[in-house]
Amino acid sequence: EEEQEIRTGTILEAAFVNPAHPWPPSEGMQNLDRQLSRVLDEDDNASANASKGEGTVNTEEDSPSLGSNPAEDHEDVKKQKNEKSNMTPVTTATTKNSSNTKKKKKGLWNCCKADDAVVVLAPEAPVVEEEQLPVMCLSAEEKEVIVKEQAAVTVEQFHRARSSVTDDKDYSRVPEGILVYRLDTSTKTLTLISEPGKDTDESTLVREMVIARVRPASDASRRAIHVIGNDGTETTLVSCEQRTAVAWHEAMDMMIANEGRGIMPAAGQMVKSKSRIWSKCNLEEGQRDRIEQEYLVLASYSNKLVRTCSVPGQKNRPGVGGIYYSVETQKEPGENYKEENLESISKRRAVILDSWDFYRMVCSLVRDRRKYDEIFDKLRKDPVYPYFNSLAGMNDNSGEMKPVGQREYSDYPNLTNSQLADRLIADAEEAKPSLLAVCKKFAATFGLKEIGVGPIKTKEAALKKAERKYQGDLLKVTDYCRALLVVKDIPALLALLEHARDSFGELITRVKLAPLQDEHEPIIGGYRDVKINVEINGHICEIQVHIWSMWSVCGVDGYKHYRHAIEYSTDSFKDPYRALDGLDHKAVAELTVMAEETVAEVPLEKLEWHHESKILDYSAEVGLFMKHNLFQWAETTLKKIIELRLESPDVGPYHLETLSLYESLEKCLKAQDKKRDAGEVREMIEEIELTRGKKEEEAEQSMWDYLNVCHVINPNYTDEQDRAVRKKQTKASKKAWRKVRSERYPYLHSPLLNESRAASEVNSRYTPSAQSFCDPYGNDDLELVNRMMTHDSSQPKYDL
């Protein structure tokens, strides 16, 4: 009776590496592809010659139905062992891609080269005609006998149908180097179903095992899982596909946690079953079954997308291991099975994919913030930076109400906000061509790396910004028309500011330097730049000036970075993995499926230092592994990423990102109780921090040595003495700037520019105020004056 018991579970089949052969094969993956294609083609020809429906259990017409006499039916079934069982098929969106599947358009996908429908076995109820009801009016004892016989028929049909689904596959011609294993989660049994090959060591080969424990193995390719049987047998399975190892490990751990499954071993051979993850979850057996089924359906659906290159952004088919990748669900007789159709699975995957994209974005924001901090530290070592840092912006009231705004005309008070926004947008459209001409002039003068004029701000965006930042005042919005300039370094930025002053200084209404100065906080998200507001044709436009090293981190996506950093408050935490707080194991497992789908094109062992996007994906997956107690895989992934970061010319061993990776590695090692390794990593972290501090001191000392000035300020100095020292440092930096300017930008003080500047001062329509702008220690360089606008609508518009 115990052997005849039917348990809910799932059957998985997948390809693993034969230890007797190297992987990838020495003759190359293309040769293995050809071998598999040849096997599939031969099986297709054989299937085409077979009769329709032969060897399947998914057509109701080909199956015998139970009649009114269960005993007779029972005898018929015994005599017809080679006939198909009467099982009602329910197709799900899992895949069955074995070497004998038919290549034609059928099944749920309607577009695939294989029969991808999976049979979920659910017996059909006995058919009882109305005229036969009197025959059923028997005694209770007779009824009980008939019910038992009918149950026996149902059980036998179930097992025969299940065998016809799994045993009908031909794995006798699997190419050398591949072993196909089957996992039956209802019995916790692992079985080898392909021929091992002539060079295989039979003494170490596991043909069948009842699994008691499973854990990730320490394999550099991250494709290995270590399995322990309930009789003490141990083996390590190395899958052909990285995602197969992740899915099988999860399925095995779920299976082990379900105490209602499995086969009892012989006396004295018991190894206590122990799940590393799911046994800690307080779940009922039915909940575990549902979670397992939903997870494996998602994993199989994702695998299908990867194999057919249907994942956006993927170009190359990831390999051959996925050909042997099957998931089949079985249910107890009489249990209702609610079909999850393809549309439902696709929608569920889309929701999980959105969650993965959000989590990956948070990891990206935190990573980019570290990069911005690292770049700014390097910018501060430029000899001319102390001079730039001493400059005061023009109308740069950081943190206070914006001191400048659009010109207010006499008819503005009579307009609604919507009408006023339309009016300002029309003015911006008129000013845009002139702003583009200004940017082209800068580009020609300085050989700028990038310039651009953005689209005019929409009415909805203007109203939203005015409400959020300026209490609804649309005139304070000064970036209806905006442009960007990308300069090489700090000296190029200073040269551009001087050139702007000399070209159209009287039209400049604001210069915001604060974000790029070390006394001020950066923009939310860590970015630093300079903004210049200039009035063109009576409309104030915005020119954003970026340093190339800062700009190159995100490029034109920098604004998205800024908006997301505001929306999700990523500046409030250091560790991006905190975004996973509160998620249960089911959510983390499903996110891991999406992570594996994302990185399928570039396995961990093929990852290189310049694969920046994939390195980010793997870094995000580390957080999922750590959250899911898969610290061995997290450790393997981190070691690979650290190795690549050390190779990268843009990162190296002393970068903030490298330091953060080492800190995560230390946590993984401690979680695995690898105290010695964790101690070694801690020593490396301390050495990196010490070296970073020394390098920073040396760079600063080198800068001040270049300027020939003492950089140490005595803590016992009075405020007046302190200011005197800083003034001396700034003047030395200013002297360095003059030298750089004469070498790189000799045309800045040409007679033509001086005449242009004098003319602009004569034609000024602004009244200078007493507040000076820029150089606090002299007026022979960047000398701009903070000029307040008259807001007189009678004044004519300037046309550059």
C-alpha cells in the first residue's frame, strides 16, 4: 500500500557534466551542438513515421474510459499493459525539451520547434450511466469492495501514465560528456537516466539516490550542487547551465522541507533530512506544494525564453545544456488542479521582472554614488581646485529661495497657471535656436567632448516642479529651455566660465558652483556639476556644465539617476541589499530566477572586467543569495567580481566599490563560519583603508608641493591666522591657474574678447549690486558681478 501511494510532486530532468569529460568539451561547443541536432533530427523522423498519438497520454479519445463495472475494467487494464491510461491532461507553461520531442508547431507556445506541453496527471472520474444506477444498489460491504478495486485501478493508471510520460524518452544517444538526471520530488529520488559513457568511473557514479540534504558546492563556475543521500552517499552534480543548478537546488531544498514526501531508507542507514532554507518557513504541506509548483513553472518558463533568445537584449543562444530540461507536475487522483495558462504565467513573470528591475536599479544608484564620490576625491587633487573652491557663485543661494526668475510682464497676473506655462514655453521655443548657437560657439572654442540642447520642458513637468520647489511660482522655473556642455576637467571649467563672462557677461543671471565645491553637499544621488543661467531673447535659459569624469558614469541617464535617487531616498542607506528587507523566501527565490535569466548570456566563468552591466547584475544577485542563505554562491560570485574589479583600469584595488565588495565577502565568510578566511579579508579591508588614507595624504601633499605652499593648518591658530593661511593657499592655486591658462587657453585675454566685454558693460541694462561674485582675493580673473534684474517689460529683448 505504501508503494502504491501517490504523492504530489514534480519531475525534473536536466543535463549535468560527466566528470570523465571536460566542460566545455575540448572539441568545442559547436561540435556538441551538431551532435545534439543530429540526434533530434533522427528522433523527429522516427516520430513522423509513428502513428498519431503514439506514446502520449494527452488525448482523451485514445484512452479507455471506465465503465459501469469497475471490476471488469480492472481486469481489462491488467490485460492491456501497453495501452494508454485514462488520464485527463492539463497543460501548463512548463517545458519538456528532450531528445525525442516532435519539432512542430503545437502545444502552448504555438511557435516552438518542440512539443512543450507538459502533462499534469489527474485521473478522470468513473462514468456511471443513469440506467446502470440500480446495479450500484449493493450492500455496504459490496460497495466497499468495489470502491477499493476502483481505487486500485486509478492508482495503477496513474503510475502507468506517469511512466509513459517519463520513460518514453530515449537518452541512449546523449553525446559524450553529458549525464541526464531525473529528480522526482514526490519521492525525493535522484536517478541517472542516460548512459554514462565508456570513460566514466562507475565506482563514483551515482545512479540512484534518495536525497536527504543539499547545498551549493564550492565550484568556480557556480554550476555545482552537493547532494547527500539518506544512506550517507554523497555526490556533486555540475550542471551544464548555471541557471539549472540554481533551479534544481531550490527544488531539492523545497522537496526536503516537505516532510510528507520521500521513501524511508533501510534500518541503520538513516541520514536525517534537513533543509537549509525552507524548513525554517512555517508553511503547511499544501502551501509548500503550491510554492514549489509556481516556482518551477516560472523557472521553466524563464528557461524557455532564454533558450529561444526571447529575452530582450540577448543575442546569442546560451548553449546546449538547456535541451535536456524538463519539468512535469503530478497530482493525486481526484485532487482538483487549477490550470495556470501561458498568459497567467507571463503576467506573473512580468510582475517579478519589474521587482527585479527595481532592485537592480537601487543597486545601480548606490554603486554610481560611490563612483561619484571617488571621482570627486580625484578632482579635489587638481592644483587649480583650491582656487575654484574659493569662488563664490552668482546668485548661488544654496538651500534658500531661488533669487532669480523669469521676467514678469504686466499681463502675467491676469493669466492662469496653465496659460502662463504656455506663454513661458512659447518664449523658450523662441530662445532655443540662439541657445544652440551659444553652445556651438563654446564647443568650437574649447573642443568640448559633448554638447546638447534638450527638449523644451512640458507644461505638466513645469507645473509639477513649480509646485514641488517654488510654492507654485512658475517664474522661478528657469530650465524651460536647457542645454548641456561637457568639459574635460576643472581648468577647462574655469576657462569656460571666463569665456562666458567675456562673451555675454551682462546676460548671465546666475552661476551655481556650490554642488562642485567640497564645503557643500552634492546633488541628491551624489552628482556634482555647475549651472549657468543666461537670458536669451528675454527668456532665462539654463546651461549645465559637466566634468567629463562625472558625466561618463551615467551620461544622458544622469537625470534618471537623480530622479530615482529622490524618489527612493537611496542616499539614506549605504548597503543596497537593504532593499530586500521584508521579502519572504518565495519572493527572493523568484527574483533569483529573473537574475539568472538576465545573466544567462554571460555565465560567471566567462565574465570579463569590461562587462559593466553584467557585473552589476551579478552584484545584485549576490544580495539575493545572501538573503536566501546561499552564502557559498554569494562568496563565489563576489570573488569573481573582486578579481575583475582589480583588473579594471577604472576601478582597481583601492576604489570604494572594491572596498564595499570585500566587506560583503567578509559577511559571507562569517555566515559560513569560515573564521580564518574572514579574518584574512578583514586584514585586506584594513590595509585598503590605510592605503587609501596614505594615498590621499600623498596626493594632497603633492598638490601643495606643486603650489609651493604649506598645507598644514595649526589647530591652535586663531580664526584670523587660519584665514591668512587659506588665503595664501588659494593665491598659490590661483597662480597655478594663470600658468595653465596661459599654456592651454592663451586666447582668453585677447583684445577681441576684451573689447567684447567692454561693449557688453556699456550696453548693460542691469543695475549692479554690492554683492561681488567669484574671486574673493582679487578682481583680475573671474570677475562677475551679481546683477539684479529690473523686471521692466518696457525693456527691449536682447537677441544674441
